[in-house]
Amino acid sequence: MSGAAERVERTQWDLFWLPPDVRVTDRPELLYITCPRSSPYLNAVLRTRAHPDDLPGLVAEVERVMAGRRARWLVPDTFDPAPLQVILEARGWAPTDIHDVRVLAVDAWTRTSAIEVHAVDSMARLHHLCDVADAAFGRPSARSAEEMAVDLRACTEGGRVHRFVGYVDGVPVASGGLTAFPDTGFGFLWAGGVVPGARGRGAYLAVLAARIERARALGLREVGLYAKQDTSSPILAALGFGRHGGMTYWERSLA
């Protein structure tokens, strides 16, 4: 465990961005969010700090309140995860995405890119970003006009959320987000992706560079993320991001 790993984990506990239909339960031993929609992104345990003897009851609590949906449990190595993993596995939870904690000092970044990148500052750019994300991650999703309006306000008001779109020959092909945590000088990177047909042309690097430069402009000292071991983590390692631990999604359908 490292201080960097703890800083990345703490980014998951700042829930300023939550939609209004999400409920937060926050106790010292457990932080989780629940939503009537069946999305593991919105039905998730974000912090576990409990004695092993208390874990069975906490897992049962989560399963009860998230019944009828697909649930996710974030299990980092900022604590000893073994007792929790044993209980989750016994109750039918399974590990899905395995991540490395990747962190870089902003001042260590020196790369640039000639590929066109724009911050999301209009509904048209937000639609470009959503189309890219759907193609990049293979998870098309319907979004209401109200949800899109909320997302755009988050990008243009408050100074916390920053999203970018990369273009090749005028076509949107890459996207990525940055959430700023001024109190800790940290920027959390998320949802960086490239449409399959444009990979290998530098678009990922371009959007990453834009986010790091925005972090620099905001006075942040570090950027980091939970990078999937089989996709973004090797890329970021080659770009100088250090590894500071790991985190695994454990998921279960509670329908």
C-alpha cells in the first residue's frame, strides 16, 4: 500500500457527481451507493474498513439493499483484502476487471501531440464524446436529454469535471475525463478510450496529454487512475506512470 494508492481510492469517496436518484450510505466501516437502475456503476461499495468478524453481516446488508440489481464491490489493496474476498467468493460474487493503481507527477509529463483535441463545452461535443465512448468500450447506452444536460453542466460549471474529445481528420475517435480534487492536488483520470478503427494513431496519447495539461493549469500535482491490467495499464506504464497497488471489481447479479 502507498500514499498514492490511498489518494486514488479517496477519489471514489467524493460523491458530488451523483445523480439525484442515488442514495448514499456512509459509515466508518462501509461506504456504498444504491440506485433503482440496475447499474453496477451506481450500485457499488466504495469503501470497506471493517473487522473480519463483521464482514459477513456487511455483505449480507449490501446484498439486501441492492437486491434486484447488478452490484459491484471495489476491493483495493489499501487494506488486507483476503478476508473480504473469501466471503464474496463464497456468496457468489466474482472478480471481473482487475486494475493497477497508476500515478504520475504532473511535472514529469513532457509529451505533446499534434492530434486535434477539444474540451467538451457544447452539447455537440458531448454527443461526440458519448458516441466515441460507446464504440471504444463496446457498451452502447441510451441517455435521456435530461441526463445529457446534467453531464454538460458538470463539464462547464464548477471546475471539477473536465472531458475531452480527440479528432482525426475531423472525426471524433478518442475520449477521456479528468476529475479535479483541489484539496489533495490530485486529478483522477477516467473513461479514456479510442474507437477500434483509430487505435495506434496516437489519439489516446493526445487526449491523455490534454487532460494532464488541464491538470497542470488547475495547479494539480499528480494524476492517476485505476488502469485495467489488460488494456490501459501497459500503455500508461510505458508513458511513465508508476504502479502503486491494485484494485479489483467484484460483481454479482442480485436479481
